[in-house]
Amino acid sequence: MARFYVLDLSEEFRRDLEETLATMVKPVEVYVFIGSMCETCGDTVAFMKFFRDASPVKGGHRMLELKILDYDVREHRDVFRKQGVSRVPTVSFLDGLVRWTGIPAGEEVRALVETIMRISEGESGLEEETKRALANLKGRVHIETIVTPSCPYCPYAVLLSHMLAFEAYKQGNPVVLSEAVEAYENPDIADKYGVMSVPAIAINGTLVFVGVPYEEDFIAYVREAAEGKLGRGRRQRSHGEPTEI
């Protein structure tokens, strides 16, 4: 597979990242799942180590706690099963409820940094009405946001989805799984939904958005999915121009 992303490990980026992560409030645990026959796993590990090393040290420990799990190591497979990880590389937070399936490089770096910071600060940034809706969800919801590294609007869709999962988790109702799916590494998933432009968002197996959804529309679909009432067809109301893949 030809490299379809730029892996920025420059000193300039390191300084910018250190400045941003310096205000982390609480430690954040991140898992990187890897395995054999994986062309991007090495870059993913290197990238997340770069992030770990740029995080501040408090109490003698890095604020970004990195755990690397290799499927070829038998002792690691229980964590794969516990978090429901079946593809590598996967980068996950919050016991696997917030994740990237594929390397979070290129434009996705913005969503990655913001996800780390909001989890560390304990604040999703969502509207109060959205928070209340997430606290009361009854059924499980799996959100797949199909992205590419060059898509400038994808990070906004990913961050919104991830914050829905984070807020539900924080409310003690961990029923939302948010998964950012890198399309070039996982073409079968993009093909399953007939994705021609990104970001594209599927909820519980139904494509519902192409483009960045408004928060009130997104949570409305999440509630329908949790109640088993999600119909087919996507809502057209969104912002940000979709990017063709």
C-alpha cells in the first residue's frame, strides 16, 4: 500500500504539541492495537509514542499513558476481545468506546489532539440538551465516521461523534461506541456504505450523513438508533463540503 498520509514528526510540530498538551488536567490512557501483516502499524506506534513523549510529566508520570497491544502476543488478546478490536492498527480511548480504526494521521491529527484534551479536561463541549439525551439512552449505538487523511472537514465530524461517546461514558451510560474509520486502510467498510465522499457517518449500520452534521440532528439520529427506530436515508442538513475519495 502506498503511503496516503504525511507523518509529521518534526521538531516544530513537537513544540506545538507540547504547548497544547501542557495544560492537560487528568491523565489519559490510550491503547494502540497492532499485529502482523500491517503496513501502517509501525507508523502508528511511532506517532503515538511521539504524542506520549510530548505530553507533560506530572507526579513522575507522563499524562498520556500509552499501552501497545500486539495480537501476536497471546497475553494481549484478552484486551483485543474486551475492547472489541478486530482490525489493526486501532488507537482507542475510554476502554475502546472512542477509537480510530486506521492511523489518525494527516487532518485527523486535529481531532486526535482535541479528543485527548477534552477527555483530560473532562468536558465534551456538547449542548446541555445533548448531554441529557445521552444520559438517558437505553440501547447501544455504534457510530462509524468514514474519513481520509486529506479531508479537512472530517476531524469536525469525528470530534463530534467521539464527544457523544465520551459524554455518554462520563454520564455513567457507556452505550455509544464512536469509531473513526480510515477509508484507504479499510476500503471494505467504505464500500459497504457506498461512500464516495467523506466524512460519511453510519449509525448502527445505516448511512445517515455525508458531511458534518449539526449536533441537534446527530443526537436525534443517535436517539432513534438507540430505540431501534432508525430509518434508512440520510438527512441532507450538514455543513462543510464533503471531500471525494
